[in-house]
Amino acid sequence: METRLLEYFLTVAETGNITKAAAKLHLTQPTLSRQIMELEQRLGTKLFIRGKRQLALTTAGLVFEKRARELLGFWDQTKNEIQQTNTTLVETLKIGCVETSISPLAMQTCLAFHQNYPAVNFSITDADGNDIKERLDQNELELGFLIAPIEVAKYNYLTLKQTETWGIVVRKTHRLATKKAVTGADLENETLILPKRGIVRSELQAWLKAIPASANVLGTSNLLGNVTTLARQSNVCLLCVKGAFEMFDTTELVFIPFTPLRHSKHILAWRKNTELSLAAQEFIEFVKNNKL
């Protein structure tokens, strides 16, 4: 199957509209419609539910979308490796990074690496640890800057120097705002938003010796952008790391660490049993040598 058909399909899936997808791909609408119908015929199934103005993926379409992204990822990596010479790296290195205190260090490292290898550029994805690991598993990313813990059986990794302090974020008028540190007992009757990653929530439960039953868990969040807005407007408590909090407007909010202090390390991870590109291998060595 030609890779252009995969690209056509993914563009239609992303836009949900043949007209918009055709314009993005610089094709006529009839041509694109015909290509999609031919793809469905070759696969022997419908990939889209066709509404009046919008297209939605069928169950088969959702499965094919995942596989199409994986196939294009393998194709891009193969092209990049073929373009490399013995002395020059020519490649796009796909890296994921969590939004914590590791972010500025990771970006500075990318810049320094690019200065050493000008023909290497970066495709950088900001996401939480779960999303980055999923993209590593699907070969959409080669490397990921993550915050521990991770499932060590699935990944190779470097442990980095930068650590994070765990605590809560509340608005400055909150009853806990003047405290220098908080315990699990302090969270009684509070409305909480917890980290999305289950492995992190389990650690928090152990650290706090169980979140009080009286606490109202409003939900979970993968990134802090939207929920910090909520914290400014209400008495919600966000459980997070200090570095993630400091990436947003903190003028109306305060971070309070847990007591005893709880820290997490950062890591640079990549999937086990996966052949890395030369650029990814060089980047790992670069991080090692610079003792990030």
C-alpha cells in the first residue's frame, strides 16, 4: 500500500471533512473521495461514518488509524536512517517531554545537540507520562523525558539529576495557603484533583498514608493548564510537582510541599527491543556526557 494513501486517510480522519482535507492535501474533493473509497474497498470495510457535513471513524477506522500512524512512523524512521552518512546525521528526532522542571533543561539540551549536529532537527511533543509512553510504544516517539516512576520492564532509561518536589497547589485565600507543609490529614474534606497516572496516584496514597475518605476527589488531570484556572476560581487542591506548577501563572496560587518531603527523579526513556536511529543513539550519549 502506498504511503500517500495512509497520509490521505489520516488527513481526512483529523479534519473530519473531505473538503477541508482535500484543500490541505492540495487535491480536488472528487479525487480524495475516490482514493478513500478505493482504500475501503481494498480493506473490505468502511472506515468512515458519513454524515451531512462531518465524517467519523468507524470501529475499523479507529484500528486502521492507529496502524497507519505506526506504519508512517516506521517509514519516516527508515528514510531518515538511509539519508544518514558515516559523518553526518540528517534526521528528525522525535522526543516527548513532560511539563516539569526538566522542560527547560531538555530544551537546552536539544539546542546544544543541534549546534553539534546542525542537520538534525527535533519534533517535540509536550504531554504527560502516559501519553509519552503510549507514543513510545507505537514508535511515534523515540525518546521521552519522563518523571519517575515508570514500568521498568518495558523501557531502557537514564536517570537524570533533576528532581521534583511533590505537594499541593491552592489559591492564596485557601485555608491551607499559609501552611509551610501539608500531610494527608490536612486534606480532610478538601476537593482534590489528582495526577492522571495510576502508578503516581498509588505512590501518593502510600506517601500520605491514604488520602482521607472525607476528601472529595473531583477527578484527575494529565497537565495543569486548565486545572490551575479552576484552582484560581475555587478551593480545589491540585496534587502535583512544583516544577509543573511553576510553568504557569502563579500570582494567585501557592505551592505547599508534603511533609515529610517527597521527591521524584526524572528519566530519559526509550522502548526496549527497538532499534534506535543513529541520531537517537547519539542524543543519549550526549545526555550521558553532559550529565543532565
